[in-house]
Amino acid sequence: MENEKVLIAPSVLSADFSRLGEEIKAIEKAGADWVHIDVMDGVFVPNITIGPLVVKSVRDHTGLFFDTHLMIQDPVKYVDEFAKAGSDMISFHVEACPAPEEVIARIRRAGKKAGISVKPGTPLSYIEPILKMVDMVLVMTVEPGFGGQSFMEDMMPKIRELRTKFSGIIQVDGGINVGTAAKAVAAGANVLVAGTAVFGREDYGKAITELRGK
């Protein structure tokens, strides 16, 4: 992981699930840095996606960094399963558990990097006590649950404030395209999650290059 450049993490939520392994190989060839894997349980968010078995099934298709975003209740129960399946980073929502420190400790014991995520309406004060414990903070710029939503530009002050308090990785997820990517990076983000902005394009390589601002 490099904090010196902007990393692009295409979200497989927008990929063609009938050929997921091929899609992941395609974004690797196109220059993606990470694979962003959205895990939803239909409880914490109103959608259901994939579980550890799918992560395991695509792990052998790529050497890319697997960035697993748990949008689920009681994430501590599933950390070990996603770690064994091949996740490199596991992030979870502070709103989903009463003791985030326990989840972080579980992720560390599994030998993985830890991230904490906040919904648009959650103030940074909720995560300030644990900032020193995590490698990454994921700031949602849409309400979690579905892809293709519009970017919430009013989250930019939140990212700027976070950058003054946190020297690690700041990831932004939701509504990222060429225009909004530049705004997120200017505010302090260094990892961008992009779904339809990559998988919705015919040329994945061109899409990723444009998101980097090149």
C-alpha cells in the first residue's frame, strides 16, 4: 500500500457476477490497485451480496489486495471466515457493533489490516478514540446498501477534518467518478472505491487512468 499516490479499488458490487473471476482479472490487467468487496447481510443495510465462499473462490484469480468491507451486524462473528477466505484488509462499520475495539483486535489476531467505516450521518467523534488502532478509515459518501448512488459532496469537510487527525489511509466509497474523484482526493482521500465508474465502462484501463486524474 502506498500513501503517496491515489489507489483505485474497483468494487465488484458492480461487476458481472456470472464471470466474477474474469472481471477481477480484467481490472488487474487494467491497472487497479485493490479489489473492493462489499459484504451486505440484509440487516445492517437493505441488500444482500456475497459471503466468504465467494471471496475464497476468486482469491486464486488475482494477486491484488482484497479490501473487504463488512456492512453487516456483529462483524466480529465473521472476521475469521473472511480472513481465511483471503481478505487482506477487513473494514467494518462503527455503527454495527458496541465494541469496535474487539473487532479490531480480532482482525489483528487474524493477521489482517483493519479499517473502520462511517456512514454519512455518523460524526467523526464516534471513531476518534480508535483512530490509532486502525490502518484505514472508510468514509461513505452515499448511504451504504446499493451501488450507483449520487455522491454526497457535503462529506468533503468530514474528510478534510479527518485528514487533520489521521495520517493513515482514507478511503472514500460512493458515487465516485472522474469529477467526484478529484474532489475526494483534494479533501484528503488516497483510496477511491469505484463501481459503475469502472465496471460500467467498456475500457476498464481508461476508466482507471481517468480516475487517477491522468
